[in-house]
Amino acid sequence: MAFSIALLCIFLLGMVIIGIWGMRKTSNINDFFLGGRTIGPWISALAYGTTYFSAVLFIGFAGKLGWGFGLNALWIAFGNALFGSLLAWLVLGKRTRSMTQNLNVMTMPEFIQERFGAKYLKLLTTIIIFIFLLPYSASVFKGLGHLFEVNFNIPYDYALLIMILITGIYLILGGYFAITLSDFIQGLIMILGAITMVSILVDKAGGLSTAISAILTNYHQHIPPEKQPSVLMLISLVIMTSFGTWGMPQMVQKFYAIKDVNVIKKAAIVTTIFAIIITFSAYFTGSMTHIFFEKPILNESGSPDFDKFIPELLTTQLPSILMALILLLVLSASMSTLSSLVLVSASSIAIDMYKGHINPDVSPKNSLRVMRILSGIFVIISYFIAKYKIAIIVTLMSLSWGAIAGSFMAVYLYGLYWKRATRISAWFGILSGLSVVIISFAILGLNGYDKNAPIIACLAMIVPFFVIPIVSLFTKPPIQEIIDRAFKNE
């Protein structure tokens, strides 16, 4: 315990130092939000990867999907590496970097407004980001709070305050410079922790071939054929977790900030290798619950408590010293995701709403001050959401991935690649994706939605891809001046 606490203190102190360093490099809102568009390939790659994979992967997804799908969960890891990482960089990276610079925009709402010439569409997208990303960040805080409570015997409320304080300091002071450097360090910790975790568990299982054989045998004993998830559910999970990131503002922001298009190929390779290590480690560990557990861990109502599978597995199978490294792995994954979520949520108000609608003539110095203040406010709001676990917020957390990806993915891709996409079609595209999620929830209720969330999220992502071209063909073509500016040098 003493070693774990000492390691944790060193880690958190390092985050504060990074925040102070980042503050010295931050002089305007462009520096704060995009690092002055000067981020190189290695840091960009790990910033993307660490934002992609949070504690939700290691604690929730790995346990639930590893138990439910067995080794088939590795197809999700394959999709995350190939489609969510490699293909995302190759398809989105160059166009995003050049077009956002051509249009002189910093955020997803700004991009949509300038690309489609739709002023009030920015307001709608800002509201969507605020409503659905803020609860998402609160859910990460909540997970970290419980992690500290269980492993360090720190009361949940105090653990939340520690996380709020540290995240607030290094984010508010250093902005994107601090986030990317901390992401780089956290990424290295994640790689070391993931490899160590799998190596020890495989060794305890008798070697790789023995472990695979045991998983295959025990899976069919633990999950009879009639209870095994469908192929449709597996495909939906691959699509949702791999392509859904293409429409997430906190993910595509990484492409805005790269130094130039020449870093894209290197960053794509590094991100893919990182994704392979992290996702395969997480899902293979999840599938090994079939080796170390004879039956699922149940909650008070008698249902499987998937969030406890991986913590219980690691606590019982790993030496205490190595558990400290694994705790840093989960902490690193969560803090990197959390800081990006808070930054994007704050920007939706500071840049898109305040500067875009309330006070367009605000000075660069005041813009930076507003951004820092709002980042702090968002961190505090996240704390109260995580502390009091408000019912409506829990619902919004469940809807967040599908709502964000469904709203933005199609309109973003058409904006990058199709000159004929119109202003009205952008409205219909965003509203159709969002409507799929809201209508599904209204019909199915929270429990029904949760059971079918991957399928609904995929449907929300796919529908706008048909809506936008159909509406575009029957509406006024986009202004040529906007098209010429956006696609300059393409």
C-alpha cells in the first residue's frame, strides 16, 4: 500500500509540473486548445490513443465483453486498431488538418458552421456537445473515484476531490500543451502496464496455448449457446467502438493540432501499434476471466457485476507491487480521456457560444481567460454530477456515445469529402442521427436501450449517410466561395 501511494504521489506531482510547464508555452486560445498546431507525430499519436482508451475499456468493457464473447472480443480489438486508429488517421488526418486551417476554425461546431455556411448550426452542435460530453466526463470521474476508494482506502468523496484538483491544475494551467505531454507519458505507462498485466496472467494460466485452449473450453461451459451474444451484436460493437470515434469532437481535435500533414503516416503507424497493444491486452485479459473464475461475480440483485470482474481478477492474481503499476495504467487511461473531454466541453461554450455568438470581438487575452475559467467550471460540474449521481445524468451517459457519433460522423465526413453537401442537409443529417437515439430511448426505456445500445448507435451513425445526399440533391447548392476556400489546394 505504501509503495502504491508513493508511486501515485509521484505521478500526480508530475502532472502538476507538466501543467506549469504548459502554462509557460500558452499565450492565446489557439495555444490552449490546439497547442498552436505544432504537435509532432509521436505525441499526436499517443494523445489520440490515450484519449481513445479510458478506464471504461479496462474496467467495464474488458470484463463484460471478455466474459460475454470470450475470444471473439478480440474482433473488437482488431476493429479498434484497424478502423478506429489506422484508417481514421489515413482518411481524416490530412483533410481535417488542411481544411480546418483553410477555414480558420478550431472546433467541431466552428468547422460545421464555416464548411456549410450555417451560423445557427454551430449553436445546435454546441448544445449537443455540452449535453452529452459533460456527463461522459463525469462518468470517468466516477470510475476513478471508485478505483481510489477500493485500492487506496480513500473515501469516495475525497478521491473525487483529489482527481478534480489534479486534473483542474494541469488542464487549466497548461491547456493542450500539458494534455499532449501528459498523454505521451501516460501512453508509455499504459503500454508497460498492459504488457506486464497480460504476461503475468498468461504465465499463471500455464502459457499462451494453454490459456487459449482453457478459454475456449470454459467459455462454452459458462455461456451456453442459447445465451451467447449474436453475431449482429458483435459486428455492432466493432462498428460503434471503431467508427464512432470518427465523429467524436475530442478525437478529431487531435487532427486539428498536428504540426503538418507530413506527420500523419508516422502518427498513424504509432497509434495503430499502441491500439493493438492496449486493446488486445484489455480484451484478452477480459476473456481470461473464464480461466480464473468458475462463475460470474454477482451484484445484490443477482445479476453479473461486470465492473468488478477485472479489478477482482487483478487483485487476486497480481503481486501488490505490480498492482500499483496496473492502477497507474487505469489512472493514465482515464485522466487522458477526461482532460480531453473537459477541454472540448469547455471550448463548446468559450469558443463556439461565447466568442461565436455572445461577444465576437473578445480579445485573445480575454478569450484565453474565459477558456481557463470555463475549464475549471466544467471540472467542478463534473465533480457534482459524479458525487450525487443524478438520475437524468446517468441516462445521458448511456446515450452519449450514440448521440455524439450519430450527430456528427456523417456530416463531418461529407463536409471533408463531398462538395455538393448543402447547409440544409447538414441540419437534417445531425437531427436524424440524434433522433434515432432519442426515439429509440423513448420506445425502449433505459434498460431496453442499454441492452441494444451498440445496434442503436450504429443505426444512428448510418442513417445520416443516406439522409444527407438525398436532402442535398433537393436543396440549393452550397456557396461556391465557401467550397473554394474549404477545398483550397485539394
